[in-house]
Amino acid sequence: MDPLVVALLTLVVGAAIGFVVGRGAGRREGAESERLQGIEEGRAKGLQEGTRVGVEQGRTAAAEEGRSAHEEAIRSVVDAVKRGRVPEDLEPGSPEARLHEALAQGWAPREVEREAAMREAVSRVSAYLTRAVRGPLEEAAESADADELRERIGRAVGALEDLDFFIEEIEEHREGQDLARLAQTVSREFAADHQIGVRLLLGSPGVHAAVNGPALLDALYLVLHNATRFGDGGTIDLTVGEEGGRAHLIVRDRGPGFSEEAFSRAFDPFYSTSEEGLGLGLPHVRKVVERMGGRIELRNVPDGGAEVELSFPQA
């Protein structure tokens, strides 16, 4: 073959091979470049999206924390006004300070008070049901016999009946009753149930009032129970007397007396200074006494202890 032709063929074949090899290398380099560029663009978009999501979540969390702090500040101010106090660290001119001033002048945000009262009520009832109903049933061992199960079920049912007691309406029927005799009955029953001394003091004989006997016995029992819980286990005095045309029943304990908060909230349903209390005793007593045309008063005794006085017009 002519040397020139051979040279030309060699050149053409070499060029073709170089083209193919170069095109493959170019493709690989181009693909790698595009891949790297894609990674960078993806990273940038990912950072941007992550930042957006993070900012939204941060705003939500901050708003929730701010709302919770604001609600807590409002509750603190409302509670302080109820107790007749000025909240600590109240910055002049702040929203909390203006709220405190408005509340002190008689304005009350009903929705705030209703919400706080509802939370307290639900919490009290829930704790009571857990302790007095669910507890006896859940604590029964798998090996418990029929007698133990009956006893535990009886305790749970009794706790529900106690709760129902505070819901029942009080009968309007009233008739003349010897309050000394009612006091003797309830003091004996209470002392036997709780193994605590109840000293009955009769200021004068023949003290009568028009009352619902059974309902008043229940109310007196609750007052005695309250005195036992907060009286440090000391003897309780139950005094029957009359003065100024009114019949009086006075229960005195030997405890520390009512705190400032207890004085202001003693008749609020579900308020109690005891973790185990439902906070319905004194509100129920007040309802019973006032339904009979009577009054209930609370006071601390100068030489120690607290007194709860029930009084009625004499019959």
C-alpha cells in the first residue's frame, strides 16, 4: 500500500480514537461537574428550607412560652388581689400592674377566674378519684380473695357516694329542733368514728331553732371533721348557746387557726389546704346553713385555734 495512504489512514484512525476517548472523558468531566453543582445547589436549598422550618418552629415555641408566661403572670395577679396582696416585682406601668389596679378597683375578668376555678376543680376531683376509687381497685393483688375484693369495691363505691353527697339538693322542710340534743348526737357519733375527744359545752338549756335536723347533723359532722384535720389532733369543743334571739353552735379546734388565704377562700368550692381534701366541706356547710335561714362565721381565737360558728333564729 502506498505509504501516503497508510499515513492518512493512521491519522484518520488516530483522530477517530482520540475523538471517542475525548468525548468519553468530556462526558465524565461534565457529569462530575454537574453532580458537584447539583450537590451545592441541593445543599443551599436544604439549608434554606431547614432555616425556614427552624424559624417557624422557633416562633411557635417562643409564642407558646410567652403565652404560658403571660397566663401565669395574670393568674399571679388575680390570686394576689384575691388575697389582698400586691404581687412582688410588679413593674409600674406594665400590663400586669394595670391589671392589678383594675382588679383592685373591682374589675374581674370572668373568663380568667372561670378557667382557674375549673382547672382547680378538675384537679381536685381527679386526685380524689385516683386516691379513693381507682387506688383501692388497682392495688388489689391477683391472689385477693372474694372478701378482700368486696371490701375494696365497697371503699370505692363509698367514695363515689361521698362525692354524690355534695351534689344532692337539700330539703326545704324545717321544724323546731333542740340543738343541744342534735349536738349530743353528732358529737358521740363523730368521737366514735374518729377516736378523738369532743367536749360538749351547753351554755343554756332548751336552745331551739327551726332547722332540717338530718341536714344540720351532716353539716356539723363536716365542721367537726374539718376541725380534726386542722386541729393538730387536740380535743374539739362544741358549744351550744343562745344570744340576742339567735341559737349558736360553735366548733373550736386547737390548731394554728385560719391563714389569711383560708379566710378569703374558705367557701370557694374545691379550695383546700390539704392535698387529700376535696375542698367541698365548708362550701356545703354554708349552703346548708343559709338554706335554713342561718349564718356561718369563721374566726381565729386569740389564745390559739379556730372557731366555726353556725347561728339560727331561735324558734
